[in-house]
Amino acid sequence: MEKKGSSGLNIALIHPDLGIGFDGEHLQSYELRTLGVIDILLFNLLTCMILAPEIGDGGGAERLIVDAAAELASHGHKVHIFTAHHDRTRCFEETLAGTFRVTVYGAFLPRHIFYHLHAVCAYLRCIFVAVCVLFMWPSFDVVLVDQVSVVIPLMKLKKSTKVVFYCHFPDLLLAQHTTILRQIYRKPIDFIEEVTTGMADLIMVNSRFTASTFAGTFKHLHARGIKPSVLYPAVNVEQFDKPHTFMCNFLSVNRFERKKNVELAICAFSLLRTLGGDVQGLNVADATLTVVGKSIYFQLEYRRGFDKRLRENVEYLEELKSLADRKGVSHKVKFMTSCSSAERNMLLSQCLCVLYTPKDEHFGIVPLEAMAAYKPVIACNSGGPVETIENGVTGFLCDPSPQEFSSAMEKFIRDPQMAERMGSEARQHVVGSFSTKIFGQRLNQILLDIAREKVD
């Protein structure tokens, strides 16, 4: 508890299964100060009550929460993450630094029952965390709930607390409703999701695309005039150095899932064979394509990208290899199932540009990483990339067809200096709009505003 008269905000995050590793026993008390905007003692952001089968895999949702905690702490607020599970060997390094506190409740609760009822188990784990916080901790000023909204009414029981909900994408659109039994199972869960989401004092989403999807999905909330605010995820630009050399290589970074539409990159690459000869110093015959599984490297272990236990990963990889063979470019396409962050950064520094093929992607962190690494991006003209890529300036937005993508790729082969110019513009664009510093400033202001409403 902070001494009376101090001006720090105490922040906590609720996360159902973050994979973060820190316990309160190793955290020494500390006192951080802000610029004295409000004289408030506690600010509670309960990290990630996530309705996902597996959490703690270093995914984009978890990355955002860790960035939020680190940036808020850097602004002088006291940050406390609550979660139902953590693994010290598989966590983001920031969670071990002691900048903010992490507390775990309910690690003994199952994530599934015989590989079923994942959503119900996630709800129960998150509710357990919320109940523990209610009875064992004083009121926080602001609670940030990530993804799973079922705990919002519990957090609202403390009248002095403002609840902010971050919705990466409506869960009911991600869940399967393929059978009658699944529909019956999901009906109450989907209903609870919409009702409890509407109880938050503020709702944030990761893109305008998600905001429009939110309005079309939660029609009752939209009719009540509830509109989410957009807070874009960010990328740490400091991890990328300016490249000094590059090769005539196109890079695709995605998980091996069919929804990622990686076959578009292979088909577009195969059309480049219609060029030929030297084009301003670049030999088209030397052009290559590298397809990398989007993965995260934690504590000596590769995770995500490709999992041989997942049938779709195995089948899709074989489908892509077969497609490259049929198109006659198998000798020019390299597949990497996983890579470390250092390997990813090296691949980015050496490539000509990045191909981002998913359609209607909720946000898409890969284009930001590519642009932060001074590389232009060719992406589909839908979803989040429309909001992050400046068409013709930092890359090209194309219809999701091999012809359109191949045409954009050809421009970079014919004029590699254009790729370099666009890459420099891309870097400036990300630094000015999507860096963790900008993300932290925006989040800080949002939470200060909501806290002021409480005081008023």
C-alpha cells in the first residue's frame, strides 16, 4: 500500500493462463511515481482471463499484456498481474525482471476435461482468480481484463473500481459451432460473453476491423451505443538493426494453418518465372522464397509455428510442399517450421520484402515486425494490415490473388532501390505509430482518463 499523499497508480492485470513466471515471494516492495496527475492508491489490471485452449505460448495476446504491464510500470504506476497459471521456464523475460508483480491463483484447476470443455474450464479458472482477488486484495483503481469477459461483473462488485476490457476478437466467432451439440454447448457461453462484455466501463480492441466485427457480432451492445476504442498492439523497434545487405528473397512468416493462406505466396512466387534475365542488377533466376513458421523462442525452447501433434500443421505443411512441387518451384522454396527471434531478425534483414497472406486478419503483428526491420510488406487489402500498411509508401495492399501479389513482387525485383526506400519509410511509420513507446503513452492516457472519471 502506498503512503497517503503519493500519486502513483497501482495497476494489476488478470490473465487466466499467461505463462508468466514470477511469484510475490521474490518481489521486493517498490514505490514508483507518476507526474502527479491523480492522487490514487491502487490501479488493478487483471491480466489475461483468456478463453483459449492453451495460454502462455508467447502469442500476440500475451505479448500485448506484457507490453502493457511494462509500459504502465515505466510511467510510474504499480502494476500487478493475476493469472491462473505461469511457467517460469516459458515466460517473457520482462515478467522475471521485477518491474511488476505476478500472482497465481488456481493453478491446480484443469484446463480441460478429457480434452473437452476448454471454454468452461477457462471460465472457472478465471472466476477463481477473480474471487481470490476480491477477498484477498483491496480495491484497485482500474482493472484491465484480457479476452475473457466473465469476470467483469465480479470486478464491478467493488464500486470504486473501473473495469477495462481488451477484446482481441469476439470468442464466439473463433469457436466452432459445427454440430447441434456444439451449438447447444456454446449458446450459454456466447450469451454470457456478450452480456458481461457490455458491463465493462471501457472496451478496447486491436483494430478498426475488429471494432466493426465487434459491432456486427454484439448487435445488442451496438444498439445500446457501446462502441469499443482502438488500441493497436505494438512492436519493440529496438530489436531490429538497419540492414546493410539484402538478397533477392521473399519471406513469408506465419503459422502453418490453412487460414493463413500461405499457398498464395507460393503461387505468386511461381508466376515470377515469366520474368527472366537480369533486372537492374537482380537476377530473377536467383529469386527465392522462404516460408517460416511464426514462432517464439523462450528459455531454450521453440514454441508455436509448427507442432507435429497438430494434424492441421502437419497436413498443411505437406500440402504447401506439394504445391511448390506442382508449380515447379520446390527447389526455390525453403520451408522452416520454426525459428528463434534472432533467426527471424536475420531472415528479415536479408530479405527483399515480406509477403503477408492472411485475409481478414484481426490485426497482424508480422507486418509491423517487418516494417520495423526496414522491410516493405505486400499484404491482402483487408483486415488489420489495411490500418498498418500505407499502400504505395510502406508496401503494397493487394487483392488476395497470385496475379496481384506477383505483380507487386515484380516491382521490387525491377527496382530494388524502391524496396530500400519503402523500407526506410516503413521503419519511420512504425516508430511513429506502432512502437511500444507510443503504445504505452496511449494506454497510459486511456487509463488516466478512466481513473479521472472515477474520481469525478
